[in-house]
Amino acid sequence: MPATTTNLNPSTVLITGCSSGFGLAAARFFLAQGWRVIATMRAPSEGLLPPSDRLRLLPLDVADADSIRRCTAEAGPIDALVNNAGIGLLAPLEGIAMAHAREVFETNVLGTIAMTQAVLPQMRERRAGVVVNVTSSVTLLPLPLLSVYTGSKAAVNAFTESLALELAPFNVRARLVLPGRAPSTSFGDNARPRMEGSVPEAYADFRDRVFAAVRDTATPVTHAQDVAEAVWRAVTDTAAPMRLPAGADAVALAGA
């Protein structure tokens, strides 16, 4: 995909969840295009991104209202918000602790809503801006052991599509990026603490078969660069569709 664009030329993007994976790749991509990038993560770490006078690292926990207020106040004007921060949960529903289910929805759904709500006033007043929410291709083809995670991402899809209608009169856009399976990201590592002890014995054989299928390296996967390019298009191309699949597997699902 071309790295140049389009009809909208905002200059500052705030991206959540930049410590690894899709968020980190998106931050690098926007920096390479000459944008000012506010890369956020729970614990900012120097060295993750190339040094630049257009880069700022800010602490942010999207599940913490005070953290959101501090971050957005320090960030200042934002032309594009990319809600990428999220956590995973891979387990049969029967074994999932409700505390873990709430944690997933608190971060993936309410964190996205809260971040969006925090930046909308400035976009509305300027009558310009774009919000891009990164969800998942599991909302196109549900998979086992991901019921809670899929539910959270499907909720963000519905939220975004409704939000786009109410923002349109103010020339503010809302779009979705749906990545496919990306085994190279830290999704599994981040999800593991919530998976401990969450598989009842009755599901053990089924879990093993699912895990074997997930590890199948013969099937297409999504690379972080695929997601970065899809996010770039969603932000900069005013003609981009509401839902942008990212990665060969996600594109195939979207076209099925």
C-alpha cells in the first residue's frame, strides 16, 4: 500500500497500547511519514521507538479515568486517535472468572469509549478529526475459547459504527481496523495470567486441538506492518470504508 495519501492531513496522532505489536508498529509508521506521534503505554520505555523531536511517550492506562485525564491534558490538540490498547483472554467460558471477564471489557470496550469521549470535544469544536478503533477479525468469523474477547471486540465494532453517525455532522470520522491472527505479537503473553486455572478438565482435549490449529504455520497470518498500514489508511483516507481488514487472513475472511 502506498505510504502517501489523501484528502485529510492531520499532523498529530495519539496511539494507545504502543509497548509492542500493532501499536508499536503504527507509531513507527506514522513517525516515518513525518507525523507528530504521541505514543502511550502503561509504563513508557525509552528505546522502543527511534528518537525524534516529533515523538512523545506518555503514560496511559485506559482503564483508569485519572490516567486518561492526565494523558489527554498533556497531549494537547489531537487530530487522530487510534484506540489500539487491549488485552486478551483465551479460555472456555465455563472456566473464566468474572473478574477476568470484567477486566477484558473494562480495557477493550470501556477504555476505548473513555478515550474517545475524552478527545471528542476538541475534534467537534475544530470540526475535524478521526477516531480509529482496532478490533479483530474474530468478529468476522468467531473462534472457540474466545467468547469473552470476541464479545468485547464486537461491542467496539457496534459502538464505532453508531458513533460515526453522530460525529458525521461535525466532520469527524470514526473507522475500524480488523487485524487477523498475529502470533508474533504479545497477545498470548499478556493473556496468560488470566488463563491460569481457567480450563476445566472437561475442556482439556478440546483446548489442545484448538491450540494446535492456532499454531498451524501453513495458514496466512497478520503482520504488525499490515495493521500499521491499515490504520494509516483509516486515518488519512477520507474515502476508506468503515471496516478495514488488516492481514491476509483478515482480508480473506472479509471477502468470504
